Amino acid sequence: MNCRPNSGSRYVISKRLAHLRLSSTPNPEATSATKLTKLQIYGHVLHPSSFRVDIGEGRVGYKYNLSLFRVSRLVYTESLKIFRQLNLFVVVETPWHEAEQHVSIEGNVPIICRDDAAQHFTGQTLAVNIEAPEFQTDGEGENNRFVILLDDLVLFCRMWYYSDLNFAGDLNRYLTLTLTLRQPFAAPYDDTTLPKALQRRIFEPFGLVKGLNDVIVKGQHYPSLVRAMREEMAIPYDTPQKCLEEATKLHEEGTKALERKDPKRAIELYIQSFEKIHIICIGRKRLIWGDAWFDVQLTDKPYKGLHGQVVRMMLRITLVANIVKAYLDMQDYEEAEFWGMRTIDLMREANGWSPDDNRDEPVLDFPGAAQIGEIYYRTGVAQKALGKRDEARKLLKMAAVYLPHEETVKRELASVSLQIG
């Protein structure tokens, strides 16, 4: 944490607190009101959201500036309690040295501190220790250790959920999880039980983590909450079939919203549809999880006899095509172009071409060929609106190959064609 004083912050905070000195308020009712106001200021300044910073690519982090503690001894005493109530920390320890980067970058979980700072951190309410007894670690010495906020524990558990799906649910059976609860700033002999509401916040997120080899809970805890956590852990993942069915329903709802001229709602539903097939969209960042989970032959209608990855790919292409259309309807041409070009570039890379080559080759026998054509067409329309006529022409030419009988495609292509004479 950054505890260095900031003269500007100290001045502003001091000014805000100067007129709230309790010693200058003889009226008991006024004193009570003043205390409340001071607590409100502390709560605002010291809330975790006040320390959140954008670190790019849809990710956030925390940069703590605790200059408030340096305003005066009285302010320090009063505000420290508020800080400890609002900022509850979790220490995570694993035998894998790449875990912190995996959690931070792929899981989008903000990290409070790492490396030496994490090794010496003692202010945690919860310690999460993950071990793989049957496997050797990838290095010697101390385990990898990092600190997150309790508020972000659900993000950590969701990342773990998706990580297991990447292995088709075959990772967690080798892992042992130990959860240790403690009063972070209590005397060593103080074994006071954490409040039940707080323990619920601690245990509930771990319901996402399925199929572990063993789960151990240490420290004073409510058995009923641990039992509820274990029951949730025992509920299996949704099958690929169910994931695809729910994603399809959300896609259909999104299309109805698009028909009702509500493109914003349509995009929300399409993003939810992506999530059902384990593709997480955060701003312009997209995280694709669980490829192995869908590597199965489907046995029930409406996908009976089809491969899970093929159905998933077709749904992905359709969702992108409709999201591009929704952004066109909103006249947000930059977002429409971004979503379309990301998919087009991925198709180019699949053919072994660099996206910079701007090379395209139609795959007309692909089951989702018509939707691919719509992506080229709608992205071309977006580029035309952005004044990128040359780029739009190339995409609309390809759209005409995929959709040879679409008059709207022909008209758009004609509108950007080179004029001779």
C-alpha cells in the first residue's frame, strides 16, 4: 500500500474536518450529528472504491494512499477503525509461481500486493491455501503468495471455476483447499468468532469451486455456513448441452429486443449469452474459457448428433453478427467495427495470415457461412460510416461472395466502388 503523505490530500481533508472538531460542539445532539458526518467522510475516503485505478484492457487495480492517517492523531485513531471495517484482506497461497499473473490477467482479479510485501502481510481476515499433494511444485522455496480484497473473492473463485472447465473438470480433483479464518488485528489469545454475516461473505463464493480432493476449514466458524458451502460445491457444473440451450434462449431474447428497436438491451442479452458458453466480455476484453468442456458429442435435441464446439462456434459467430448490427443501430460505428474486425482477424489468423495482410478467403461450406457474410457486411458498413472507404470496399466484396443474392450488400458495395472515368 502507498502510505506516503500527500500534501494536497492532507490539506483538503483537514479543511473538511476542521469544522467538525467535537470539542467545539457543546450541544449533545449536535455532537452526535457531527460524529455521523465525520464517519461518513471517513467511509467515503477509505472505501476500497476510492483506491481503484484503471490499469488498461478492462482491468482495474488498487493504489492505496492513506494520507488521511497523517492529518492528526485524533483522525488516525477514528479513521483506522473505519478502514479496517471496509478493507478486509485475503491472502492466497499456491505452489504455482505463475498463479498470481494468471489470476490477475486472465481472471481479471485486482491484486493488492505481491512478492515480498505479500510474504510479510499479516492483516488478513482469511487465508486461502491451495495444495496439489500428488504433484511436485515447479520450484523450490516459498509458495507463491498474493493478497486480494474480500470484496473480490467472488472474482477469484469464478476464475478458479473457469480454470477447472479449461481442463474439462479434471483439475480440482488433485487439489486440497484450506481456509483459515482469523481476527486480523486481535491479540494472539483472542479467538473471537467472526460475525456470521462476514463468514457468509467468506464461504459463499467457494460454492463455485467444484470437485476438490479435500476442503479444510480452520479457525472459529459456523458449521451451518461451512455445510452450505460444501453442499453448493457438490452441485455439478451445467452440462455443455444445458449451457448451449440457455445461451441460445438469451440470444433469441436479444434478437427480439433488436426487433423492438432496443439495441442496448439486445447487447446486454447477447453478452449474457456469451457468458453462458463461458466467454466473458469486459468492455473490449474477451476471455474465452472452457474449450475442453465443449469438446463432446451432444446427445439430446435440438443439438443431437452435433459436436459441442461446432454448435458453440456457430452461436459465437451469430452473436458477433448481431452485436455488430446492434451497434450500427445505435450509430456507434467504432464499436461495430471493433467487434466485427476482431472476428475477421481471428478468421484470418486461423488461415495462417497476419491480420495486417488484409487477406480473405471465403469458407462457403462452413455451417455458419451466412452469419460470417453478415459480419463482413455490417463491419464494412461501419467502416464506410467512419470514412474508411478502401477498407469497407474489401469487406463488402467478401460479403458479396458469402451473400450473393442480398441486394443490400450489392448496393453498399456499389456505393464504395471505384468510379472509372
